[in-house]
Amino acid sequence: MPELLRMFLVFAKVGVMTFGGGYAMLPMLMRELVEKRGWLDTEEFANMTAIGQCTPGIIAVNMATYVGFKRRKNIGGIVATLGVIFPSVIIVSVIAAVLRGYTELPAVRHAFAGIRVSVCALIVKTVVSLWKTSGKNMFSVILILVVFAASVLIDVSPTLLVIGSALLCILLGLYTERRAKKGGAE
Amino acid sequence: MIVLLRLFYEYFLIGLFSVGGGLATVPFLQDLAARTGWFTLTELADMVAIAQSVPGPIGVNLATYVGFKISGIPGVLAAVLGIVTPSVAVILIIAHILMKFKDSKYIAWAFNGLRPASCALIAAAGVSMAQLSFWSDGAFNLKAIILLAVLIPPMLKTKLHPLVYIAFSAVIGIIFKF
């Protein structure tokens, strides 16, 4: 099968299997792209998740564009993106055209209350695996805790937190490098 | 035709300015409803409920619904292409830069900060989702907490597909009336 078609189908599959959007999609993306196909490694996955949080648009779309680009340049990015949105476009159009009051059915409401619980559990799993690539030393563990507290307790914008953390680590890198150089000169 | 162009344009702006995806587009849509009268706020609430309860990214689901409501299938295409175009462009640019400067120490340092921040933000999103699931009407939702306790161990120890847990908890949700 041509690579582009295969990529379209893989991302369409991801699009159809994900409920709850955003972070709820992460475990599914990780399973399909990292564990099953090796199209990304865990570190790249963590990097892309971070980029998705400080760039405009939908995280799943960002991830699709990046993976597509990595495999087949610009056209790959576009094809993967079209793949991930394709099922939504079909399903939601059908619902908008024919189904009314779908969300008021008791069975649908109960099912989604149940699904929300498993999404919470899946988020725990994602955090555990990202922790392994993110919290490698004391400094990054502290950074994780500080950002978490800032987001939960005082509701700081995620964009600010992400960009701030990146700048902080660039400054830290410069500082460490400078000190190492000074140490070497003495 | 004018409506379609307008729809594309409005959604292009939403795609450009809603950082963090999904539900971040809702405030923009409230504003759009007020300015254009294309849909009411009650209709918007229904659309959000449906966008969250079908598969796929919420932002795309919502764009599809709004587009369909305004002018059928052509409306869907205009809104969906509008919302994804800015993010595709931005990510392609970032991907080009990353490939070109992949050995740069500055980029490596930046990612040392980005990864922990991202991990923390996902945990924070989990907390707000947990509030919704485990705390209702001023009391703990015991059924949901038991389900969570049942789900976590196999999830961390086995490699079952995430969809298995989602299907399982949907069935449990229906049987035990969550």
C-alpha cells in the first residue's frame, strides 16, 4: 500500500477511536504511533505534546501534521491531518443531519459518565509514561511540581507556563555552560 | 458563497487564536454567535455536548456541527478547513525548523523545559476531569471511584488497547447508571 494512503488510514483509525478529544487522545496516539508503529519515540512524543500545548489548534491535529511531515514532508503532514479529521467530519455531519436529542438518551449519558472515568485513568497512565522521559533529574521533577501547582491552584495560562519553562531551561543551560567554561579556565 | 468565505475566515481566526485545542474554541464560538446570529447559545450548548460524545477531536467535531448547521456539507468543509489550516501551517514551519536545527543546544535545552511543563499540564487537565467524574452534587461519586481503582492496575501493568478500557467503562456506566 502506498505510504501516504497507509498514513491516511492509520490517522483515520486514530480519529475514530478517540473519545473526549485533547488529552484523552494522548494514550491512543501513544499506543498507535509510539508503541505499535515506532513512528515517534517517547521523547519525541513528549516534545510534540509540549509543542501542541503552546501552538494554536487541536493537539491531535498538531501531532498528525508533525508525524506526517517527518515521514513524507509537507504533503505527508497534510495527508495525515486530513486522515485524523476525516471520521469526525462524517460522523458529526450524519448526527447533525439526522439525530436529534442523541445526548439526552439515558444510556448515552451513563455510557459517557463511565467513559470519563476511564479517560481519567488513561490520563494517569500517560502522565506516568511522560514522567519517565520528563522527570529525569531533581530539577525537572521540581519544575513538574511547580507547573502543576501553578496550573491547578492559580490557573496560569498553559501557553505562559510552557514558554516560561522553555526559557528558564535555556537560561539554565547558558549559565551551566558559562560556569563550566570558567571552571575549565582556572 | 459569501457565507462560506465568512465561515472559513471566522474559523481560520479561531484556529489561529485558540491555543490548547478542543474546548478552548468555545468562548470564540459564543462571541461568533453574538456577532452573527448564526446559532443561539442554547444550540451551542447542545453542539458542545454532541462534540464531546462522539469520536474525534472536539474542536473538529464542533466545527463540523457549526458548519453543517449554517450551510450543509459545503459549510462543514469551510469550517473544518478553516480551523485546521493555521495549525497545519504553524506545525509545518516548526517541523522544518526542528529538522534544520536538530543539533542546536538551545533547542535541546528548550525541550528540557518543555517536557516537564507538558507532563505537569496533562496531570492538571486530569485533575479538572477528575473533579467532573468523582465529585457531583457535593458528594463523592463512589461508583466512579471504585471503577477508577479497578482500571488503574491493569492499565499500568498490561499493554491492553486503550479502547478496551473505554468500552468496558461505557458498559459499566450503563449497567450501574453512572
